[in-house]
Amino acid sequence: MPPPQSSADAVAAPRSVVDECVAQRTAIYRTLVALTADPDLANDLAQEVVLRGIERADQYRGPAPVGAWLHRIAINAWTDHLRRRRIRRLIGLDRGEARDAPSRPTADPDDLLDVRAALSRLPARQRAAIVLRYYQDYDYASIGQALGVTAGSAGAILSRALDRLRSDLGG
């Protein structure tokens, strides 16, 4: 395993990748809000993702857009958070108090809560596929890049997620 990079190494990384990491922060934050339903946690994770992206800018390998690469880092950070939270609950360090849902809904509040609840019940990979497709407008290839699967597999994951949402929401 290579040693951690210093901030001097990050400065030497390709400037366009570093600039894109900073530019993608809002998109990463929005994705994480949709995944976590917790703006504070999403903000913390988005900051972590941008920093990881900058520190690892020299590891970026195209041809996928930098945004897809960062969304992959974001999904990994989110799943790491879920794993840590599960472990903390198992050993009794976290009582898991529920946080309030994000404010300022853009649709009927009851419908929005139903959709958010249904989305939260999806497996992590399916939830990520839905968020990337419908919140970030990613195509299957970019979703696949972010999830670490082929475009065809991303389509299958998305299809299963939509079927489950339809079933869950009675539509």
C-alpha cells in the first residue's frame, strides 16, 4: 500500500482534476443529502469526499468524468459510514437517535416523505443508482463507473430499484 500523500503531493497533482473536485462539491453534497436524508452528515461526507479527491487526484484515470469518479468516492464514504454506524450500534456506542428530515421540500410533504422512506428502505447500491440517475442525471455508463460495475449491470440495478420503489409506493 503506498504511503499517504502530503498536501504538497496534492498540489503537484493534475490541476484540472483538483479544480474539478472543488467544482463538483455541490453535486456531491446533493447526492449525499439524497442518500443520507441528513444535511449535516451529507455536508461532512461531501467535505471528506472532496478532500479525498484532491489528495488522490493523481490516481484519477479517465475516460469517465471526474464527477463519476468523485461519486464513486462519495458512495464508498457513505457505505463506510453505514458500516461504522452498524458496528457502533452492535457494540452499544450509538443509540441511533433519528434526525429530522431535511427542510424545504419541493413537492407535497406527504408524498415526499413516502418517497424518502421508500428510498431509505432500498439496499445501498440500489439507492445509489436511483440517486445518481434521477438526482444527478447520470447515464448508465456513469452510474456503472460510480458503482464499480458495467453499464449493463447499472441498468439492471436501476431496474430492480425502480420495481421495488413502485411496489413499495403502490404504483
